[in-house]
Amino acid sequence: MVSTATPTRPDPFALSEEERSVRDTAREFAQRELAPTVAQRDEEERYERGLFTRMGELGLTGIPYPEELGGAGLSYFAWALACEEIAAADMGMAISLSVHVLSQLCIFSHGTDEQKSRLLPPMTAGTHLGAFALTEPGAGSDAAALSLAARRTDDGYALTGTKVWITNGGEADIYVVFATVDRSHGPEGITAFVVTPDTPGFVVGSHERKMGIRDSPAAELVFEEALVPEADRLGAEGEGLKVALGSLASGRISIAAACTGLGRAALEHATRYASQRTQFGRTIAEQEMIQAILADAAVAVEASRLLTWRAARLRDAGGSINAASSMAKMFASDTAMQVATDAVQVYGGAGYSRDNPVERFMRDAKGAQIYEGSNQIQRLIIAQHLIEEQGRADR
């Protein structure tokens, strides 16, 4: 007799034992060591380097990189799981760690064997913090419009110009910096470099006073004929934009994971408060309007997670992730903003007070709609992908 039962398909989102372990490690650390002090660190706009060091001790600072370079040798999916858990407790620390992992990716993907063996082990171990220096006063969404100049010298390059809004600025030990060797070549003139704090001619300028994500530093970087040896150039001249954009496609998965964590935390707080707050003789959770808010938030957070997981699995499989990561980043950050805003509304007047965490969630979520490519830019990337796919189908 032939069976007509539908064959069971493997769950593409099933967690391996290693993935569950890294998720649980990140969750335990976040709730035990980040959550108790995040409000105070946000209020003081204080970055706590010891917490980053602690993440390194737990193996969280180099999750997707090979063991021979000091990493955990796990999947990008595992890294996304950890990032969600950290952000659920502390969005600022999650963003700082995300940028650290992003800067490592530039070196891992485009560095020489010597550069990787020299630079990555202290970064994966969490003893050296990384930063990704792309944004300039006149080059935000238009990354190809860089004006930071890299003039060739006998020993390498002299960098002159300014970067702004650089996460981990002033704290980082290794900066991946993008500059143009020949502006007449446009995007093809952009080149990537590794710069360390002791580089002659390089100083950290003013620190940004941000609306949210305030326990993660962001600073101006000033280069005045900063001398960088040729050995610290990443890739060939003119490949800098390729280094940046290729790495940012993966970085958007991290941001999507962080936003999923923030949205989850906002939903959990709103649900708990609604179940305890009494008005008109019953908890507000019994009111249909509040139930609708919570239900819509739950669906959106789950959808954010699935989009993020899909992009991460696709990356691990070696597929093209430009559109998938843009979809995840755009949807998850928009969701985080909406859910955080709704959480404030559920709290009512109490939600507008800095004594409650939902106020911080709302401030933190706004930044995620802007950095690593604003959501307007993500929509352009997604639309261009659709148009290109249609063009291929029509041929």
C-alpha cells in the first residue's frame, strides 16, 4: 500500500543545539548584567567598556567568524539570535556590538591573510573594539559622495577630512575608514583603510548628544594628514565602496535582529502593564482596544523575526541578501518604532515618564529607522531589486 501522507519537511528555522546555546547565553547575560543598569547608563550617556569585555569572555563578540581567528565559528543566524537577546535588554549595547561585528566583516571579507591574523583575533576576543567609519557631513545616504581624501605618500596614504556619527567613536581600537584616493573617479576612487587611535594626525572630535541609544557612543573623527601605511589598506584602491556596501548588507540583518529584540521588549512591558493597570473597575487588558494594540504588535514582532531569520539563513547558505536584508531592516525597525509608540500609549501618562522603560524604547527605536541606511533607502533597494527581477523575467 502506497502512503499518501504529505512528507514532513524540515523546519528551516529550527535551532541547532549550538544556536540555542548561544541564544541562551546572550539572554542570560543581557538580563543579568545589562538590564539592571541600562536606564542609568542611558541617563548618563555612558558607555561601559567592561560590559563589552564581558561579552568577549562569553564568546559573543566574534560569533560568525572562524575559530582559527578567535571566533566562535558559528552561523550568522546564531549571531542574529544573540543580537536580538542583547537588544531586548539594551539597544545601545546591541548597536555597539553590531558595529563591532560589521567592522570585523570588512576585514574578514577583504583583508589579506596577514591583516586577518593580525587584526581579527583581538576583535573576536573582545579585547579590541571595532568601528565602521563611512558617514560624513556631506555623505550620509549618498555613500559614494565621500570627501575624506587619501593622498598617496612614499609609505602609504595621508588621510584628510572628517567623519561624523561614528558608532564606537572614541572607544574603538580599530577603525575601518573609507576615503577617496581620486575624486575624479567617483565611487571607483573610494578605498578602505584600517586606522588605529595612535595614528599620527588622527583625533576624535566632538561626541554626539543623541535622542536615544545613548549608552552607545557616537563621535566625530578628524583626520589631518593622518598617516596610514599601505599595509593597512583593505583591498585594492577603488574597492572601498564594494567593501562598505557588501558589509552593510549583512549589517542590516544585525539591525533587524536588534529591532526585533526591542519590539519584543516593548510588547512584553505593554502586556504586563495592561494586565496590572485597572481602570473603570477592570484591567485595561480586558478592553478590546488594548487587546487590538497588543495583537497587532505581536504579529508585527513575529513577522520581523521571521524576515530577519530568513535573511540570516539566506546569508549562511551563500545567497544574495541585498533585498532580503533591506526588507528585514526596514520592516523590523518600522515595527520597533510602532510597537514602542503603542507601548507608550498603553502606559498612558506613565509611559511619557523617564521612570518607565517604554519611553527609552521609543527613543531608541527612532534611530534604527535612520542608521545603516535610512528606511527610505531600503525601499529604493527593494524596489530596484523587484525591477531587476522583472527585467530578467521579461528577457
